[in-house]
Amino acid sequence: MSQQTQTPPPETEYVTTTRIACDGGDGALGHPRVWLSIDEKLGYVECGYCDKRFVLKKD
């Protein structure tokens, strides 16, 4: 059985809403803007372009 290690996301941002946009930052060096939805049960979502993780803040 092989053991997998998870690589931490390159960047993590804590947010207060479940619907967020990611454009990779850095203006022209970013990526196309994508809209992401955080599953409240999971608590986070990762951008498919830049792997940035958006974590939903708990109250």
C-alpha cells in the first residue's frame, strides 16, 4: 500500500461567503476569473487554475 502525502496549497485565503471569485492575482499574469462555491460541509474550495484554497470562516 502506497502512502500519499498531501501538498499544502500555495496560498490560503479565509473568506466569509460561500461564493467567491479567483483570478490568480498579479493582473495579466493571473488566470481567467472563475467563480467558486464552497460546500459548507467541507468548509473550503480550491481553484482549479492556481490551487489557491479558500476557507470559509466559522462564526
